[in-house]
Amino acid sequence: MSSSPGAGERGWPSGTSAVVGVIGDPVRHSLSPVLHNAAFAALRLDWVSVAFPVPPSALDAALAGARALGLRGLSVTMPHKEAVARKVDRTSAAAARLGAVNCVVVEPGGLVGENTDGQGFVAALRRGAGFDPAGRRCLVAGAGGAARAVVLALAEAGASEVVVVGRSPERVADAAGLAADVGRAGAPSEAADAQLVVNATPLGMAGTPGADVLPPIDPALLGPGQLVVDLVYAPRPTRWLELAQRRGAAALDGLGMLVHQAALQIELWSGRHAPVEAMWDAVAMRSFPPTDGR
């Protein structure tokens, strides 16, 4: 792996820079290049990350282009995670179980699909709150892609129970099934007995139709001794987190998951230990876009 003079210094990126990218639609707002490039600069690697707008109709061509152009990898965001999982040459165990890929590693033998969301979430819990899910009772609101990644990761981290709540009984049951014997469908009221409560829905996200809607967990159920996590990080903090904090709960927003899942991507692509603190420094004081920030 070649060394770089570092971000902002003359000669970086160069004509020989290794290239990674984030694909999505839309994607110009993505913070992934900010995180990746901060890591490359700290590691002094002659690598660069850019955003590639890719509509669904162009996804096959984009993946073929990644091979043809010798890209080192791709970060994958909405709406492509499930489609990419079907199109890569092989997937990791987590990506296969989730049916979703958020990271592609371009290898000589083909495209490898990975999913770093769940591991990134657990790493964020440990760094941001000193919270280890092992042996803990957890409740997750939502049954979409982010929720599924969180449910699987919590079970793999040793949670004693993972309760999933949501509007669609079928989707909730499917998500809970990822946690095998420790997963089950439940009711929002059970949040009062959970040690970890996670909002994995987009409700409360600035700039969206649900911006003024609270997640389906009543903050009155929350209080001291609980860690409350909102995967939404625009605004920081969300109204739901503020209400939970007022009742004495510890609170954590979704920025940590974003940073740590990107750090894991750096490690998959480069084989180097990611400089997580440099990545945090790159985004911690930013104002965030009102959409999916990856």
C-alpha cells in the first residue's frame, strides 16, 4: 500500500491513488467520503474516497465499472443495499443473513459483499457509553434494514433478550428471528424493562415527513439505568433523546454507528487498523444533512 503526503498536501490525491467510493441515490450529501478520507490522511495512504450517484437502473453498470476501473471497494447506501447483496460474487455470513450489503470489497476473484452496520453499532455502544450488550435485555423499535442489522449484532454480542417492536407483525417476526432463541416480537410498553432501548426507525429525522413524529416508544417509559439510542443523528440530539435524558436515561445518537461502520470498511479495504479518533474529529462538530448521511 502506497503512502500519501496526507489530506490537503500537494500530491494527494495523485494519479496513482487507490479509489473507493460510495454509491447511492441520492448520494451527494454522503458523509462517507469525509470519514474515509480522514482515515486515509491519518494513515498516510494514497487512497481517496468519492461519491458516485447511481440510480437503480445503472447499478449493474456501476458494479461492472468498479471491477473494470480497479476500484478497491464501495460503500453502499440507500436504495442499493439489498440489490447489491444479490449481485456480488459472494457475501459474508452477516450480509447473507441480513440480505443486505453496505460494503463491497473488490478482490481479484470478484466482488465480496459485507455488512458492517451491526458491528459498527456495537462498537459505538462500547465507545460512546461503555455499554456491553452481553447479558442485557434489549428492545429495538423498527424492522427495516437498520433494525435488522442491530438485532443480529446484539444477539451475536450475547444479549440475553432482543425484543422487536413495529407496525408490521410479519416484518417484526422476521427481524426478531435473526436473534434466534433470544429474539421475539413484543410491545412498546416493554421498553420500561429493557436495559437498552434503540430507535431504529427514521422517525424524528430532520427534513423528512416523520420529522415531527416521535418513535413508537413513549419517553415516559424510560429513565435511570437505561441506555437509549437513536440511530437518527440529524438533529443532534433528537427530540426523543432529549425527552429520555430529561427522565434520567443515558442517551446516544446514531453518529457513532456511522463512524464505526465506516471504520470497519476502511479495515476491510486496506487491511490497516482504522484511525477511529481521526474519523470522529472529521464529523463531530459538523452540521448534518437532513437525510441518510452515509
